[in-house]
Amino acid sequence: MVQLIMPKMGESVAEATILKWLKKEGDPIEADEPILEIATDKVDSEVPSPTAGIMGKRLFEEGQVVKVGEVIAEISEVGGQVSAAPAQTAAPVAIPQAVKVENTASSNGSSHNTTEVTIEKNSASGRFYSPLVRNIAKQEGVPMNELENIKGSGANNRLTKQDLLQHITNRGSQPAIATPSTSQPAVQTPAKDKPAYSAPAVSVSGNVEIIEMDRMRKLIADHMVMSKQTSPHVTSYVEADVTNMVKWRDKVKNTFEKRENEKITFTPLFIEAVAKAIRDFPMVNVSVDGTKIIVKKYINIGMATALPSGNLIVPVIKNADHLNLIGITKSVNDLANRARTNKLKPDEIQDGTFTITNVGSFGNVMGTPIINQPQVAILAVGAIRKKPAVIETPEGDSIGIRHMMFLSLSYDHRVVDGSLGGSFIRRIADYLEQFDINRTI
């Protein structure tokens, strides 16, 4: 008998939620074959089997939160005498009625489909299907010819889990992964010391469409509401002349890409300036614990990244102040690319101490971002636009065309007052405005 342990998915990850069991008790399992899908914060992962054998007792149900290191299932090795029968007879004692109904429905559907559907790893057209996608297709009865006609949002038209689940929903099937979201109603219970909030009634009559939030959108929604309830938000604005920075990038971007095989965007330059400003104003790099202020001695900068699904994730550049511009650029490009293809590791979205969001990438000139708890400040960088501006010179003032942008800093007024917040964002602007146009790379 082999015990399947909840793996440690990152240095700061202590628990994970079971999203979906991919194997039923009694199913044969190959070594390294995915057994279940788990979620840590906004990252979904598969847990593979450490050995070939037969799926034994599953110790947790879908939707339950399990601590790292706990035993989540038992696997009898090939040739072993342990069967899944004892687990099946004991299960009704511990499982609530509502869960039994859901499991019965899903097992009936899967037993009907898995005998009829065979999904190959690579189709005749050369399209690759991941183990997770193949398992969902088998359980939901989606044949290979139907899979081939589903448009994929992954790299090279690759079919992702979200693509398949959306297709299943549209064709009238019930996705098996949708059940965990109904098992956690306690999260929305208001604190005892706060008045209960009743959402206004929404009319659903007429020409409307009702869309259920996916798991990530629910996490984002809860986090945003919690942040507003936790921190009194204040936003300060500064307009910066970044002409030298823009001209420098235009001058070096082709050489930089040829030499480093990386494109250099403005994001690394913003991160570099923020890291310098945090060193000057370390009290922005803090968290609040009751009446205690936790000052972070490390500078980990998160960068908000929009996903193809429309959701948002914040990968973190650890110890950004220790990296040179090339190192920051490589980290930015790597994390952004893997975020968009759902390949981030759970630890790569943890332990941020400050966040940057680029609203300028959507053509916006400024924004009022919401603090990414437990941080106390977040910077929004707006679009860089050419504008007429007054240029001061020893010979006198003149009007010229300059590259200008707005910076918006939202901060927690419990610990960051107007003087600190205003001085900090002004220092970021100073570093951007004083950019050395003759800088070498």
C-alpha cells in the first residue's frame, strides 16, 4: 500500500483545495498518471501517482482544503491484495447526503462514457491533448472528432481545461469540476463585528444572460472586497516626463533583443525605479498585523498580468532590488509568458511586498487600483502620450513635445499618510524622469 501525500507546491504554500478527482476507487493507475487536480490560490495543478497500481480509498472529497503533507489517498501496488471494496462500503457513513447525490450523478455519467470514448495523446492532425484534458473528455463523453473541432486558447491552438469545460457547458453537459464551488458557503459569512451586507436584488427578466463566475473570478472578487473592507484607500497622482526613458528604449531595443534574445518593454524600467524608491522609503514596504507594522527587509514586486480568460494574476519578482535591468527583463518576460499559458508555480505568486499594474496597456491614462493585501500600496502606470509641455532651460522657457505619463499610487491610510505616499510616488517619477539616455546595457 502506497500513501498519496498532498505535495508542497511552493515554499509559502501550506494547503491546497481538491478541485477534482480524476480517478475513482478501484480504477487502475499508471505511474506518473494524474490522479487529482488541486488549486492553490489562483494556480491549478495535477498530482501524479508515484507508482502503478489500483486506486484505493480517497480520504478527502472535492472542494475540501487539505494541508501540505497530509495523506489524501491510498494506492495498492500492482499485485497487492487490497481492493477498493472496503472504501466503498465505508463511504456512506462519512459522506453527507448532498455529497452522495452529486457523486452518484457524476459516477453514473462517467461509467456510461469512459467505456465508449478513447482519447489519444496526439491526434491524427498532430494536436496534443494534456492528461487533464483527456481525462475530462473521457468522463464527459467528448469523442476525439468533437475535440478536434473545439478552438483552443493555448499556444498553437492547444486545448486547455477552460476551453473544454466551456464547450461542455454549451453543449448541455454538467462539468464535474463545477461542484467544488458549491461546497464553501461559509466563506461569505460576514464577520460578527460588522453589519451584514445585503446585495440589492437584480432583475433577471428580459434579454439577459446569466454567467456563473469561475473559481478564479470568485477568488478575485472576494479578495477585492476584503481589501476595501480592510484598508482605507487613498490615491495620489503624479505626471512624469519620461522622454529620456522612451528615447533610450527606442535606441537600444533592437540591440538588446539580438544580444539577449529578449524584448525589453517599459515594465522592467518601472520595476527598477520602484525598487529604488522603496529603498528610499522602506515604510511603504510593510504589512499590518493588528496594531503592529511588519517591515519587510526584502523587495518582492508583483506585476498584475491579464490572462486570456479576462482574469488577473500577479506573478512576483523576488528580490527585485538585487537584479540588474537584464535580470529584471528576463524575469518579467518569463513570468508573463508562463502566466498567460497557466504554467506558473504556486510559489511564484506568493510573498509580494508591492504591486505594479499597467493600466496604460489598455490605453488608460490613469487608474485607482485596489491594494493587493496584505500589502499597503499599489502603483498604476498610465499610457505614455506625446503632449506639449513647458521645457525649462538656462536660456529660458520653451514649449516642446514630450512623452508624458501619469502615475497613480493607492495606499493604506492606516500606516501610509499623505506625506509618505506623496513623497514615494514623487521619488518614482524622479527616477523615471532622470533616466540616463546614454546608459549602456
